[in-house]
Amino acid sequence: MDKLVLFNNTTLNALLNKRPGESKFGEHIKILTSISHIYDQLINLDVTHVIIGLPEDVGVYANYGTQGTSKAWEATLKVLLNIQNNEFTRANKVLVLGHLDFSEEMQMVSELDKNEPKSIKKARKIVGKIDKHVTYIVEQIVSAGKIPIVIGGGHNNAYGCIKGTSLALKKPINVINFDAQPDFYPEEGRHNGNGFSYAYAEGFLKNYFVFGVHKNYTSDKLFKSLKKFKLVKYTLFEDLEVGKELKFKQELQRALKHMNGTPFGVEVDCDAIENIPSSAMTPSGFSVNKARSFVNFFSKQDTVHYLHICEAAPTKENEEQIGKLITYLITDFIKVHNS
């Protein structure tokens, strides 16, 4: 737990904008005051969801991507804490745990030269170390009977979310991934494009469904590889949103059926949402409302065990918009359980 930085009242008060006659989300959340015995504290706490931040972009760097995903956590907090607390949001059932401090790892990567093959290898080894910390905190949260909401960082952290949940439940889990790419690339050292293939190969991931794969950005080799795995299914973005050969709601049902009524996690890669600043921003993607509908649909299932929102890369000019987007996805997910 040496990486965990607890969210505290000092940070809360610095970010909270109180207004007369209003009750803000941040005024009603739960926080922990001690970093010791996290599991024991969680299991005895009357909350349904635990929010944890992963401010890092090492996994993005390790896959030659555009960095900036480390900033999503702070952008989210600034907005989330200041939305209205009411009968629909019910912040009193939410714990903001804090974030994992990967500043040391980020510094190590900043000193590398991306053009040097050895640098990429070093970055991928660092991602492997990050995996262990993410796995541990997710395992603690799920073991305590709570649902983790993991924010920020690259899609490399899907591995830790899957493994941590699997270890807590003592069995492989299923995953539905809202993504333009399957992120099922070879086990060539850890990065943000192979979290699912590693989890699958190591027995932590069972059934896997990718929702909205883009034809233009998935290699022929990968498409052929996916067909070999009976437990991996996907739906193409173009069939849903361009040719309209498939219906959104029917594909949601098909994805749910593939989960087979057993524990699963929900992954949302912001690369899949149109014109959202991310590690691989797209001009052609799902609308924000489609992303919200996706999260809302799967949040209603009794067997959902985590939500992971990743790859958003805000700048100073658009951090509020990114914060609003992620906050909408968070509240769409929690309000079903808190209603």
C-alpha cells in the first residue's frame, strides 16, 4: 500500500465550491482517515462504490502512444465533487479512496528516449510493476464486497482490474470493453494494448466482448487471431453506427449474454468516444450519450464487479469537459445501485 495516497479533507476543501442553498456531492462522500488495514475499514463501511484514481501514462508511452492520461484523475475530481447531491446521486454511498502515486515511475519514463528500443523495453517493465499495485488495491476493494470505480491512466490498467477482481472472487471473470480496438495484442511486454491478452493467457479473464471495434485500426493479423478464441467476441463500430446493420440495444444484449450470468467488469476506453481528447482521439466514434447508455445498461446487472474508465487525456483548455464526461459515466454507474 506504499503507493496509495488517501483522499483527505484538505484536498476536498481545496476542490469543493460550496454555494448557499445547494448540497454538493463532495460534502457527502465518505473518506478514510487511516491508511492502515484498508480491507478492514472497507468491509465495515456502509458504501457501495469505491473510487480510486490512477494518474499515470506509462502504459501509453510503452505502446508509442500520446501521453496525458495521467491528468484525467484530477480533472474528474474537480467536477465530480461539485455536482449536486440529491436523490439520484446519493454520495453518502460512495467512498473516494484516493489515488496510487506513480510519480516515481512517471519520472523514470520521462528520462527515456522513445526512439531507443531499450527505452520501450524499460517502460514495459515499469508497467509490470504498476500492474502489481493496481491488482492489489482492486483485490482489496472487491474482497470487501465493494465495487471499484477506477479512473485515469492508460488501458494497461485493465489487467490489474481483471486480475485483482479475479483473485478476490477466486475465479476468472468476464469483461465487456467499450473500445475502438480489442487491446489483445501479443505478450511482448506490458503496455496499454495488451492488458486483456495477458489476463486471458494467465487465466484471469474468461469471456471477453469488445464493443465497437473500428475496422481501420485493427490489423488483419489481430482479426484472424481473435477468431481463434471462442471466448472472445466483438461487434464492429461501422456495423452499429455507419451501415446500421446492427442495433445498439441488441448488441448490448448479445454482449450481456456472452457474460453468461457470471461476474464481469466494464471497461470504457475514451478513445471510442467521438472528439474526446485521449491517447488516440477519433473524429468518428460513439457519442457521449451512447457511452452513457452503455454504462447505464451494464450497471443494472447484479454480476457487475467494477468500472474502469481510461485513456482520457485532458489539457488545461478542456479538462472541465473531460471531468464532466467521466463524472457523467460515474454517476450513471452508481445511481442504479444507490436508487
